[in-house]
Amino acid sequence: MKLAIEEAKKASLRGSVPVGAVIVLQDKVIASAGNEVLKNADPTAHAEIICIGMACRHLNCSILKHCDIYVTLEPCAMCAQAISLARISRLYFGAYDSKYGGVVHGCRVFNYSLHKPEIVGGISETLCTEILQNFFKDRRN
Amino acid sequence: MKLAIEEAKKASLRGSVPVGAVIVLQDKVIASAGNEVLKNADPTAHAEIICIGMACRHLNCSILKHCDIYVTLEPCAMCAQAISLARISRLYFGAYDSKYGGVVHGCRVFNYSLHKPEIVGGISETLCTEILQNFFKDRRN
């Protein structure tokens, strides 16, 4: 999660909402990315989507079996479904997102998806939340 | 929808599940793509995700206001949320998808999303369904 937080901070420096994601296979990081919506002018360029693409290219496979994903924020419905499609084993996320989250909030994607990862939320929650709050506070000022 | 169907047929020739998508702004096609999951070895490479990325690059903007999307199959939760994030005005889709769909099936993303497009399903439904059925029939043989 430390590396995902670093990715979130880097996204913040690019002016993007600070969310970071890391994919791990057998204790080895195979992909890491931050949110690039603003940089790419693409609303689908969430950290998780970019990270899943990177991991698949790394393994040359569209299925990320036995892989875990660490994300600093509860994934939205788009990213939750992507995690399901990629057959990721475990999802660890930091801050909860009552507005845009799609895992334990909103449409709760995994209650309906064919593949559901193990889910652990609230990891480094305070730090992950603070990074987001600071970003939005700075933008309001 | 005719062009989306052509994209679906091209995807089929590449060995990918035949789904196509087209994005239109003021009667002008600004993006069209087919499913490239297999070609790209990326489970997020659905026709809608690729098409939204193309349209955003075309307009150099992460918001596709006043744009409409035509898809040959009911979008899954990932693509439905992407359509919402892109603020697409209208979603026209062909075949219904009771197994993987996330619009009128499954987690019904737009019941929870901040932006909900106008939705019309069942356009050229028979043809869109046939293309999919033929693809899976051929793979079983």
C-alpha cells in the first residue's frame, strides 16, 4: 500500500485526483500506476484500469489469477468490474468512498459479478483520506 | 448502429467476442472500435472503453457532453460506469445481456451513478444477438 500511496502523491503533483494502485504477484510488484484522467484527458484512465492493463501486458495474459491489487481509494463501479473481469484474487483498498465507490457503496458491483475477489478495506485509511482531502482543499483555495 | 455492427464483425474476425461501439457528436462519428480483449490481452479493452478513449483524444477533453454512444451489446458495469464518467448524453444498445449486462441487468449501474444517460435498448437486437450467437457456436465446434 506504501507504493500505491506514492503513486497517489505523484498523481496529485500532476493535478489529478490522488489515487494510486499497485498489482502484486507472488510478493513481486508487476504494475503500479496513478490516476491519469487529467493528463490523458480520458475519464477511464483511473489508476486501477491503467494498472490492470500494465499487469496484463507484463504477463501477456488477460487474466490476472493469483494477483492482488492495492488501491488507495475504494474502486468505482468501472474499476470494480475491471478487477472482476481480470479475475484478481484480492482487493485491498485504503479510503472508503461513499460518493463514487462501487464496492461497499453504490451499486456494489461484486454482489452481481461472476468473479468476486477477497476484499479488505480501510488499509492506511487515515493517510489515504488525508491525501485526497488535502488535494481538494488546495483546489478550493 | 450499422457501423457498430461492422466493428463487431471485425472483432469476430480477430477472434474477439463480437461487440462494437460508435460515438457520435452532432451527427458525426468521432470514434468507433471493436472489442480487443484478446488482441490486447487486456480485459478492460471492451469496445466502449476503447471508443471513449478515442473520442476524448479526438476532442482533447475527458467529458463527452452532447455525445451519444451506440453499442451492439448491453454494456457491462465497467463500461456503463465509464459512460457515466464521460457524461455521454444517450446510450443506444443492441442485444440485451442477462449474464454480464450492468444497465438493465446485474447491478444496474445508472441507478447509482451521478450521471445517467438517456437509454434505448434493443436496437437491431436480432442481428446483434445473432452475431454473438454465431461467434460462440463457431467456437464450440
